[in-house]
Amino acid sequence: MSYNAAVITPVELLSSVVVVLAVIFIAYTFVNVGMARGKTRIDAPAVTGHPTLERAYRVQMNTVEQAIMFFPLLLLATRYFHSLPWLPAAFGLIWVIGRFLYLRGYMQEPGKRSTGFLITLVGTVGLLVLSIIGIVQTWIVITSH
């Protein structure tokens, strides 16, 4: 089996690695909820009744909520922002690290989730800004011809 290496760029490959890391982390949040259910003996569909389960569930739901913005922004920033082509993947990695810190903090004590949330926000806003800049730059190039 062969493929044309020119079809995918190193930048796209970097962002693809970040996507895989994000998906692995999201899958871990599902496992974390399952482990919390086992530890607290609270069966589905209940999501309340013990702080450990409630925290794990909120981390999972908040991460899924954040992912709805993250994945399209990473795609757009990777596709359109070319000034520093590695930057979208870097912001994507920041997002994943922020989510991990959010999980660790929230599982210890809900008040400790703020650092992870703020790091996640840096990743998300960074990707949003790169997406806007890249789209505007591309729009200008396309419409000026």
C-alpha cells in the first residue's frame, strides 16, 4: 500500500496527533465516570448521590461541551493559519493539558478546577483567534485576484 506524502503536510500531522490525544483524554473521562460509579456503587442513569461521581460526571460533561468548540477551531486554524504553522497544534496541546489539569483539580476539590479551566480557555481562544486571522487572510488573498 502506498500513499502520496504530499497530500498531508507536517502541520496537519501535528494537529492530527493533538486530535488523537484529545480523543484519548475524552475517552478517559468516560472511564473516570465508570470508575466513580463502581467506587460509589451508583448505577446509571443516576448522576447524583456522591461527590466523587458528581465531579467525574461534571468533568466529562464539561469536556464534551468544550470539545464542541475545540475540534472545529483546531481544524480551521490548522487549515487557514499559516504565519506560524505549528501554532494551532500548540494551542491544541494547551487545550488538552488544560483539560487534564481541570480533571485533576476538580476531582480533588471543585474549587481547584480554575487553573485547568483557564488553561483550556487559553487554548480555545488561541485557536479562535488563529482561525479568524487565517480566514481573513485567506479571504483577502482570494478576493484580491
